[in-house]
Amino acid sequence: MGSVSPLIKISEKMFQILTVLLLETQLSRVSALFTVEVPQQLYTAEYGSNVTMECRFPVNGSIDLGLLTVVWEQKRQGWLKSKEVYTFRNGKAFPPSQHPDYIGRASLLHSELKLGRAILQITNVKVTDAGSYLCLIDYQGVDYKYIALEVKAPYKRINTQVMRIPSEDKFVFMCQSEGFPLAEVFWQNENFNLSGSANTTYTLTADGLYNVTSILTFKPNMSENYTCVFWNKELNAETSAHVSTSALMSTQYSGKKLLISFIIPTSVIVAVLLCALIIFQKRKTFKNGQAKKGDDFNSQTEALYLSTVTASRDSGTVGL
Ligand SMILES: *[C@@H]1O[C@H](CO)[C@@H](O)[C@H](O)[C@H]1NC(C)=O
Ligand SMILES: *[C@@H]1O[C@H](CO)[C@@H](O)[C@H](O)[C@H]1NC(C)=O
Ligand SMILES: *[C@@H]1O[C@H](CO)[C@@H](O)[C@H](O)[C@H]1NC(C)=O
Ligand SMILES: *[C@@H]1O[C@H](CO)[C@@H](O)[C@H](O)[C@H]1NC(C)=O
Ligand SMILES: *[C@@H]1O[C@H](CO)[C@@H](O)[C@H](O)[C@H]1NC(C)=O
Ligand SMILES: *[C@@H]1O[C@H](CO)[C@@H](O)[C@H](O)[C@H]1NC(C)=O
């Protein structure tokens, strides 16, 4: 009977396989009863904004919140430990284990729970909020899913500054802005790419943003416009600011401007008035021993001079 025992062994093996298969189908049926689903797997939020992320779970009719547990955890890329963002247990928030980073910023929209929606809201999103979020739900069955959150911070406001180094006849242009991820800074004027002579440095702010400062020291042509471009490679977004030397140039030449717009017209007016006065005096003496014919001629000349005075005064006001 040496041939029977292998047969039995084979049938035993088949039974084992069958049992395993049955168990597996049963297990999958159990998990099919309670599954957490995510309508959106990746969220992108702007720094400082609010974001809501959603997990769905099955609710049959009315919900018994006392039996529900919802846990949201966050894990940053490259970090070993995860942070507890929000825990809902036995019908209420369970704050003791919440990570300090999320205190006052994370909440679960309780009114949505009865619809089978576990919606986490994070306000005033920070760069450090980016990462992988686990939502685990226990409601007569346990399941969980992961959601990814990306945070971007465009270099929106660019602060500019122009300084002059009189001793070297050079200008120092500065552009500074905060954002995330790290941006490259390019400089250009109407014709040239000037990035080669710029010095760009950055520091990290407490909020995890890059504080980027770029300084260009340059001997510019007169009244030129310079542009600094913050290029965010990962977002493929750029913002720019224009720096013009014209403001400083005009202070440099303000002496000349003053001369042209004020002193010259004033001298002209004074000179014309003096002339008018002399003519008036002459006419007075002339009038005493002259006929009416000459008087007409003189009043015409006087009118001409007066119009010249008015014209110079006008140009003076425009210049000022
Ligand atoms: C974010 O949410 C808070 C609280 O709900 C609200 O006061 C604030 O205005 C929201 N901010 C934005 C940018 O929507
Ligand atoms: C929902 O509950 C009712 C009774 O409360 C039950 O008959 C039904 O099978 C349940 N449905 C699901 C999908 O669990
Ligand atoms: C750039 O600026 C930093 C700080 O202002 C300075 O330490 C560094 O030497 C500068 N680099 C160049 C190439 O000028
Ligand atoms: C960014 O850096 C500049 C100097 O480079 C500094 O004046 C400014 O306060 C910094 N801003 C923040 C938010 O750290
Ligand atoms: C300054 O302007 C002149 C002509 O207007 C031009 O030839 C020269 O290349 C300019 N230099 C710079 C550095 O822009
Ligand atoms: C510089 O920019 C201002 C305003 O953007 C413009 O009016 C001016 O013509 C520009 N100057 C040059 C030299 O391009």
C-alpha cells in the first residue's frame, strides 16, 4: 500500500489549499463590509489657506457616534514618526494626544459624519503640513487609507530696494521674497541677462519658508529698468519685480532740474519786469512832451511785453 499514502497526502494538501482559499474569500468579504474610501488622493494647498481632506465610510441609516472612532495622522516625507492631527473617539474630540503643530488648526466637520464623511479641515496651512495623511476609521469594522497633501507658497510679494554707492558710482539692487520650494533668481534689463553678477542667498523662516534675497551690484546705464525674476522650478511658476534707477537718477540730477524749472524762468520774469519798468518810465517822460499818435504805438509794445511775462510764468509753473 505504498501508493495510497501519497494520494492521501495529496488530498490533504488540496484540502489545505481549499481551506486557505475559503478563508481568504471570507476575509475579503469581511473587509468588503467595511471599507474606507477616498474621493481624492492628492490635495494641493497654498500656504496660509485652508484645506479639507475627505475619507468616506459606510453608514447604514442613522449613525451611532458613540461607536465611531476617527483618527487622522500625518507623516512628513523622510520622517520616521507620524504626528497625530485629530482624533475623534466615542462621539467627541480626543485632544490629549494631538500634536502641538495642529492645536487650534485641525478639526473634523462633525456634521458630515452622519453622512459617512470624515472631513478633516486644516486652517492656515503651513509648509510643514505637507506629507502623507492616514485616516483610520473604526465603526463596527476598521479600515484606513492614505491621502497626500502638497503645500506650495508662491513668491508673491517681492520687496525691492535700490541704493547708490557714490564713491564707486555703482548701484545696489535688492529683491527679497519668501516662498516654497526654493526659487532661483534671475536678473535682466532690457537687453541683457545679468544673473552672473548677482549674489543670491536664503534663510529658512520659522514657518519653513525660504527667505530669498538677491543682490545685484552694478554700474547701470541711465534710467534703465531692471527686473528680478523668482523662478520656482518645481511649480514652474515665476514672479518678477521691476527696479528702476530713474528715481535715484532724478535725485542725482535734481540740481540741474531745479535750475531749469525754477531759476531760469524766474530770472526771465525779473528781466522782463525790469525792461517793462524802464519802458514805462521812458514812456512817462515821452508822454509829457509827445502827441497822441506815439501813445498808441507804446501801449501796443506794453501789451506785447505783458504777454511775454505771462508765458514765462506759465512755463515756470509747469516745470515745478
Ligand atoms: C479659514 O478658516 C477659518 C476658520 O474657519 C476662517 O476664519 C478663515 O477666514 C479661512 N481662511 C480662508 C483663507 O479661507
Ligand atoms: C442596514 O440595516 C438594516 C436594518 O437596520 C439591514 O436590514 C440592512 O441589511 C443593512 N444594510 C447594510 C448594507 O448593512
Ligand atoms: C554673497 O553674500 C553673502 C552674504 O551677504 C556673502 O557672505 C558672500 O560672500 C557673497 N558672495 C559673493 C560671491 O559675493
Ligand atoms: C528675510 O530676510 C531679510 C534679510 O535678508 C530680513 O530683513 C527679513 O526680516 C526676513 N524675513 C523673514 C520673514 O524672516
Ligand atoms: C549701455 O547703453 C549702451 C548704449 O545705450 C550700450 O551699448 C551698452 O551695452 C549698455 N550697457 C549695459 C551694461 O547695459
Ligand atoms: C521703465 O519702466 C517704466 C514703467 O514700467 C516705463 O515707463 C519706462 O519707459 C521704462 N524705461 C525704459 C528705459 O524702458
